[in-house]
Amino acid sequence: MTAVIEPTGEVRPREELGARVQHALHRHPAIGPASVLVASVIVFSLINHRFLNAVNLSLLIQQVAVLATLAIGQTMIILTGGIDLSVGAAAILAQMVMAQTAANNGVPGVLAILFGIAVGAATGFINGFLVTRIKLPPFIVTLGTLSVYTSIGLRYSGGQSVYATSMPKFLIWTGNYVDIGPYQLTTGVIMMLVLFAVASFALTRTAWGRHVYSTGDDPEAARLSGIKTGRVLLSVYVTAGVIFGLAAWILIGRVGVASTNNLTNANLDSITAVVIGGTSLFGGRGAVLGTLFGALIVQVFQSGIALAGVQSLYQVLAEGILVIVAVALDQWIRKVRR
Amino acid sequence: MSTERDPGVTPRLEARGLVKTFGHVVGLAGVSLELYPGEVLAIIGDNGAGKSTLIKCLSGALALDEGEILMDGVKVEFKSPVDARRAGIETVFQTLAVAPALDIASNLYLGREVRSAGPLGRILRKLDTRGMRSTARERLTELGIGTIQDMTQKVETLSGGQRQAVAVARAAAFGSKVVILDEPTAALGVRESGQVLSLVKRLRSQGLAIILISHNMPQVFEVADRIHIQRLGRCAGVITPHGYTMEEAVAIMTGATTLDA
């Protein structure tokens, strides 16, 4: 009785290049966006040599920090098969709470930041609660909370901006410059990079990460494997909310003013970064590092097209095409069978 | 496998008078069964006979209205599949319950991941990925599915038979006592079905108690030691493949004849 389940799927003697590429992308979803990033950097530096100089690259990464941080939380949510349209509104609300409590209510900086992060976590909890307990689709929940959080932010701030001059130093600490060789980064940029490292570790090296992926991949299979999928989802939304709070802090440091006019495009931009970064909108597939590349690609296009002296509307056009290409690529990768 | 049991032997799994209703629909109307170590008990029955309800109750996916379940003579109560698994009952659902985008090792350990030793595992909760992979490979080899070598292969890249093998391996790999297989060959071709049936026989020879739900009479008659026939929410009888023909089994299943007990 020694029948052997033969690896019928293993037989790939005359695998074509296309199939091999497909297989590699299937295994390492971040390869795609990484190559696009490298290619676009090369192209833009050929068009205008100034693209590669330290000042431009430093500015580029400073500009991407807030969006990239928001996109970490968005990635986690999309990995579960969800989507968050309230990203920007949640961050703005957290930002206004940080700035207002510190500037107008005299709360110490550290505490103000913690309040803001707690508000971020609360927005995530509300989204997660509605998704897991009331069983509403994430798209609808966050479409609703987008308006709710936006209006609460406006009501709370009275439409008033808070300027850096009236804030404690700790709030704009994320805007402090850190020089690394010829490159000028900010503490906010470093915070963003650290967050990517932590998120990547949590998603790929811990049981929680496996549960996040399996919940997004096949919720029923995850449940039958003994995973409390509701709890996993809720934890993802709350974690994302905390990350949105941290993004708000980086935002204050970056722009030096807390205003409800910030981050107007953040909701869709964060989804764009995640999708270009190779994470599947259907959940369960992708990598948070791909999102870093995705956010960088968007920024590289923005900067490169501006330096090439082309109208900025072409940047929007290019971004749109990239999203469609990325999703088409995802569909193709998902077709890999045997 | 003989069906003559020493009355002193305690069944590994015993169900007594299981009742489960869904509103006015009666799923189980008092079903009992006994399952011994090292035996394959097949459960057959027409659609709506209560097969699925029965295994869902045994695997903790459904709560019982009445009746009791005993493991090794001790009464147990399952509120969730996790409870049943803790008691040693593993179920391979027809949908397999594997995560296609995760690799083989991750699937084998899904829901019971192992953390690495030392501070990385204790403080950062890092998983022992390498250890899980090598143990997964050992388990698959023990089960005679050692030809799948690459534990980092994603499950969706496997063939149907290999996926089934991974699902069965997961059920059998962690010291379980009872393995419930729901239509394990329904989606497979002839050759792959044969491989899964060999795997079932191998698990039996290792002393596991196995419940096999199947529509495929030749397969049931090939591997089962006893056959539990479910009809209209009740047990219409338990037969052996030696004492009855397939036609007789089908006749009992459909109510064309009755078994005088």
C-alpha cells in the first residue's frame, strides 16, 4: 500500500519564458512594481539628468512619505479583501485633533499625538465593527464613514487651519531634517520606512499575518481552520486606523499646517499605490513592500513628468494607465494553475 | 478488518441519539454510530438523508439539539470546529478549507502556527517558518506524499489530488484520533481518486479512525470496513461490504428494501 501522490503539477519541462515570469510574479508580487520603478527611474533620468540629483530624489521621497504611510494601512485592509475609502478623512480628523488639542487646548505635544492616534484607531474600530458585526460590505461602510469623518473633522475644527507656529515642537518633529550623505530626509520619512519594515514583518513572519492573508484569500477556509476571522478583520481595521493617525503626524510635519484641505486625493491615491504595488483587490495576494514601490512609482511619474516639461495632466493619464495595467497583470498572475 | 467487536472495547467515537432540526426540517432524527480505532466507517445516503448534518455535528460546525457525543467513552461537547479539533476530530470538508494563495507549509499549519524559539518568537512573535516547512515535509513523506517536496509551493498551483492530499495530511498530521472525510474524491479523476483511497488505507493502518462520506459505491465498498446507511434523517442500518452487494446497499439507501436489524 504505497501509492504515491505524484506531483502531476510539478512537470514543467518546456516552460516558456512567459510562464516563468508569471510564476515568479505569482511567488514574489513585489517584483513587478520594483521593475516598473527601476525602469521609470532610468527613463526619466535619461529625459532629464536632473531627475537623479540628490535634491530631487530627497524631495521625491519626502513628498511620498504621507501617502506611502496611508497606503500601508490600505494594503492591510485590501489584503483582507476589503477596501477603505475613508483613509484621508480619518487621517484629517486625527490631524485636526492633534493640532487643535495642542494649539488651542494646551495639551502637551506627546499627549496630543496620542489623542490623534487614538482617534485614528477609533475610526478604524468603527469601520471594522460595521464590517464584522453588522456585516456590511467594506466599500459601503467606508463610503459612508468617509462623509461622516470628513464632516466631523470640519465641525470639530470649524474649518480653521492650525499653523506650525502655534504648535508644540513635538507635533512638527516629523518634519525635522535628517541628512544622509547628499540626501536630505526627514524623521517622517524614516518613520514611514520603519513602519513598512514593521508591517512587512507582521504580515509575513507572524501568525497574525498568515491569518490576515488567509482571511482575505478564503474566509470560509480560514474559519474552518479555526481562525477567528471577525477578530482578525477588526484587528486589521484598528491597526490601519493607528497607521492613519501616524500618517497624520507625518503630514503635520511635512506641510507645517493642520488643515481640512490637506489630503484631498488621499483615498484614491492610497488605493492606486496599493494596486500598482501588486496587491490584489480580491484579497489574499500581495505584499506591503510592493505598496512602497507603488507609492514611489506614482511620485516618480509626478516628478519625472514635471521635469520632462510635460503638462501635468499627462501624469494623471499615466497614473490611470498604470492602475489598469497593474490590475490586468494581477488577473494574469491569478490565472496561474499548475 | 473484522466487524466482530469485542464488546469490551470502547469506541473511539460514539454518537448517541443525535437530533438536529432546522425549523420544521428534521436533519437528524436520533442517529447513533460507533467508530473504532483503525477502521473506516463509510456513511452513504441520498441527498437530504442527513449525511452532511451528521458530520457537521460530529465536527463541531453545528450544535446539537439532543443527543451526546463520546470520545473514548468520555462525553464531549463541541461549540465550534476548534473544540472538535482539540478533542482529536479533524474534518476535511468538501471545499477542502485550504487557502489557495498560501503555500503548503502555511496551509498545514493554518490556525496552529508555531513560533520560533527564543526572544524573536517570544517578544516579536516571529514564526518558525523553517521548522514548520521541514516538519511539513516530514509529515507528507510519512503519508507517502513525499513527492511534493517544495513546501513553499502555493496550494493553488497543485493538482486536485495534491490539494486533497495536503488537506488530508493536515487533518492527520497533528495527533488526531478521528478523521472525517467529506466526499474526498468527488472532484478527482480515477487515478487521483485511487491515490486518495490509498492514503485513507494508510491512515487506517496507522490506527486512525476514519469516517468517509461518499456517493461512489465502488470506492465505498473498496475501503470501508462498515457502511452506515443514512435515510431520511435516520440510520437505516449498518452493513459490511462483505455481507451485502452494492445494489442491496443502494436499495436500503433509497428505501426500496429495509434492513431487519
